[in-house]
Amino acid sequence: MGSVANYKIKLNGTDFPGDLMNAVEAVTVEDEINLPAMFSIKLNMVDSNNGKWRGIDLKTFKPGDKIVVSMGLDRVETMVSGEITSLELNLCNHSILEIRGYDMLHRLRMGTRNKVFTKKKDSDIAGEIAKEHGLSPQVDDSKTVYPYVFQNNLSNYEFLLKRAAYLDYELYADDKKMYFVKSRAAKAPELPDFTYRKDFEELTLELKTLTRGSQVVVRGWDIKEKKEMEATAKKGDETTKMDGKESGFDVSSKAIEESPVAVWVENLIDLNEAQSAAKAAYNSLLKEFISGHGKCYGNPLVRAGKSVKILGIDERFSGSYYIVSTIHNIDKTGYMTTFKVKRTGI
């Protein structure tokens, strides 16, 4: 007997009652690196058994209500814990109420701030911002202490995303925890192998010549010594080739030519910061080497921030890939998962 697509929904800590579960037409969860995870629940507003309108109103669902969605085949896994942000009533073809919302990272998008952080590391700043939104910070020490950092009319989300990009960090939430951590690409938890035609049917991969970043030079002005300082990241500074023999920059540079970039950083603190920034930029650009998207039968373990070894395809493309986004959808046709992946070497 085959596995059965299954889902579970909790509203404010309580399981959806039977009549609401019967009304569910589709459940979708999307997650992507550095974005709040999103959920969508579609409810049929007409009770076909009784031929009447279901009694669903703002007493049943309202913005801010807590939702936990679990999905799976037979056994379910928690996919997202968040809150409702919108209700859309569509009375055109079918009377559908779509409930949408995000995980708790979305709270960082609320409003903008003008703020100065003094004598703090980026990881300290992230921890402070997490607590401001009632979240528990989980941070990787970013080492460099800055005399001051300006948050200039940005939301906390936009501000932290800029800081994360500079460090090649990732920003995400899991229930009431907020993570500000080094890119997980190098040591992402690996899923069981995926084999073409056995575990998935669709896959498109694109290998691109990397036009920027085979060498990254970061320069800045040393205020104390009154001279320019610089740091370089190049071959050997890859945090991961994802079990490939050659990195994307090796392949691109051999085939066409080197693609160095130079970056000027205002208020560079010291050489350590310059080296970290150069290495972060180098590895961030390297992730654009191979990108792809595919579709598999519903699998709740396929999530952004994990890696998977894809087998059964061209030998040079076979290997480990970092999952950067997924969409999980259960409706009348069953459970399907679509995913996007990246790879830094072959």
C-alpha cells in the first residue's frame, strides 16, 4: 500500500476542528534562504454536504493568530510555525478563503529604524534585534567589533540582511528562534541520496561562467597607521566545492579568463575584517556557478538550508547540491515538492 499525503494544522495551539479540516482545499508552505517562510491554506466556504455557507468569520481567523503547519506522507513533520498576515476571500469561480502568513522572521519587516549601535559586533546587533521582536537569538560570533554601525531608515530585516550579505551569513527563523549564522552551504545536513527517475522526475540545471570574483581584493583606509590596507581571497579560500574536484572559478578561469574584483570598504576596522569580507564575497559569488530547479514527490525533509546528493544524471553534474528554496503543496492531486539548488564545483 502506498504512502498517503497528510497534513496537520494547528490554530492558536489547537488542532483544526473536523469541519474546518473538511473545508481545506490546499495547503502550501514555501521557504527560501534569507526570507520568511510562508504558508497558505485554502478553504472552501461552501459546505457541499449541506449546500450552505460555512460559518467562518474574523472570530475564527484573524491577523496575528498563530498557525503551525505540518506535512508529510503518513507521518508528518513541522514545516512552519508562524502567524496569519492576510485573509483573501475569492467569490469568483469557487468561494475560497485563502489564509496566508509567515514565520516570525516577518516581524523584522515592520517599520523602519534610525539607530546607532556602538562598540558591537554584527552578531551582538542581531541578538539585540531578535530580542526586540520577542525572539531567541541563535548567532555565530562575527568577531569584528565596530566603534559604531548606522541603521539608516531601514527595517530591521533589511538592515540585518545587508549585514548578513557582507559576512556571507544567513538569516532565518524557526518558531521563536532567530538565526544569524554562517552560510550553511559548507556543512548543511545531507538528505538521503536523490536518484533520477526513482526519487524525482524533473530537474533543470544551468552551469554559468562566473564573470566576477575569481579573486576578491578588499581595500580600506587604516586610520591608525594612515595607510591603505588590503586583503585577498582566491583559489583555496572556498568554504566548500560540494564534493566537486574543481570550483566554479577554476572552471571559468581555465576556459575563458580570470575575473578579479576589487571592493573598497569604508571604515574598515582591521586586516581581519578585510580578510573575512574578501572570503565572504568570494564564496558568495561562487554559489552562482550551478543553479537548478526540480520537482519530486512530496518530501517534508527537503528544506532550504539542507543539501542533497543528486545521482543518476550526467557524471559531471552528479554530486552534492545546496537547497536554497522549496515549495511544498498538498491538494486533491496529492503532495508535490519543488526545489531550487546551487552548487559551487564539479
